[in-house]
Amino acid sequence: MVRNCFGNYRDILREISYNPLMAEHLSYLDSKSHAYVYETQGQVTYADENFAREIMQLFTTGLIMLDQDGTPQLDAKGKEIE
């Protein structure tokens, strides 16, 4: 469990951002900044959005659409809406 997991969102985000296991799980362990790659190799690169997407899915928006009371929204077949 992450330290400060029941604290505020900023504390959780800080703990996750500096956690070495998250660096391994996502792809930012060996990633380089755009400026570094451009200066050293002359290549144009694009940002890796894995970390931002995971933060949004896991800690903000989630994977399933919810009603105002927190229950999952269901489609016509009774399945959860993603």
C-alpha cells in the first residue's frame, strides 16, 4: 500500500510519481526528455502519455462510467459502460 494513501490527492500523486515500481510498470524508467533527445541526437520525439493516462484511469476518472450515486451505469444488455 502506498504511504499517505488516505491523504489528499497531491500526496498520493507524489508518492506514486517517485515510486520505482511505477517507473518499471510504466515506461518512464529509461525515458528521456524531448529537449535532451533533440540536443544529443537531433531527433524530434513525442511525449509518452502512459503515466498521464494511468493516473487518470486509476485515480480520477476510472474505467467505468458511474451514476451520481456511484453505481455503475449499465447499457441495454445490463453490462457496465466503459
